[in-house]
Amino acid sequence: MKIDDATVLHIARLARIRVDDAQAKRLVGELTAILQWVEQLNEVDTSGVEPMSCVIDTAMTMREDEVTDGGYPQDIVKNAAERADRFFVVPKVVE
């Protein structure tokens, strides 16, 4: 797929990125190279490859799901502008 200046400027507008004409000409080459690389990856036969989330076969470390206060609530609210006991005091937002 070939990218032209108009496509680069359109993508930049959609992404809300300011791109001048000189930058657009440079980006045409970069985006074209990226798309050619992706097309090259699409040619690789991956039909026998299982999907994976990690290249190393590992098992997730599991722990008990316990609800705690962290064990140090006073330290957490220590630097709060305003607090009441172990809680942050904030202005009321909803009437």
C-alpha cells in the first residue's frame, strides 16, 4: 500500500497532530515502510502456531483474594489536605 501526502495529512488531522508539508513528506516514507513490513508479516504462515500471551511458558502466581485496608491507613491519609480519622475529606460535588 502506498501512502501519499494527502493521506498523511488526513491521518494527522484525525489524530489531532499538527504536521506541516515538510514533515508530511518525511512521514510518507516512514508510514509506507511500516505498511510494507506489515504486509511482509502477513505472508508468514502462522496456521500451526498456537496463540500465546508470553513467549515463556509460565503459570500465574495465585493468591487468596482478601479485602484489606492495606494495613497502614494513617500513612495513606497523612498528607491529605483534609481528613477525618482514616478517610479523605473532599468537597461535595453532586447536589
